[in-house]
Amino acid sequence: MQDPNEGGVILVVTYRAASGNEVKVAENLVNMAHAVGREEPGCLAFDVVQGEDDPAVFVLYEHYTDEAALTAHRETPHYLDLVKHGTWPLLESREPVRMRFLAGARLPGEATMG
């Protein structure tokens, strides 16, 4: 298995839920994280966080082993149902950015997918 701190494909995606859709977007993204953790061995990380001061803001950190794993992710039924068709229509904005890993650490007891 690839070291999760090196290489691969990394995306950071910022969502802003349209007013009144924050709860449904949060529900969809939590369900998505659980499905990714169960069903996508090519996904090294799929973390979802929500703004404390602005609950309409969500940030996803996605790390895939390679381009093929990202492509496979985008073809899964859970991606199509929960994200593309279930979440995108509820958003005011969506800003994906492809990133390059520089450094990091996972702390003992930190939340993981599952």
C-alpha cells in the first residue's frame, strides 16, 4: 500500500451550501465518507469538515493512489447518487483545487474513515 503522505492525486474541494441546505449537504457528505471508506481501496483519505462559524461551508480533502483511483471514484454509484446528483444541486458554489503534498502528520486518535 502506498504511503498516504506521498504522491497520488490530492483534491481539496470547497462547497458552499445554498441557504437552507446545510443539513442535507452535511448528511450526504457524511454518508459519502462512509461509503468511500468501505468501498474504495484506491482512496487513501476522504475527510469532510464543516465551518463552525459558517455552517454553509464544507471542505473535502481527498487523496487517491493515482489517477485511475480518482476516475473509479467518480464512477461509483455512491458518488453519482450522493454527490453529483444529491449534493451539487444544493450548492451555491463548488471549488475543486488539485494539490501537491508537501508535509504532514496524522495524530494518534485522529478520526479516520470507516
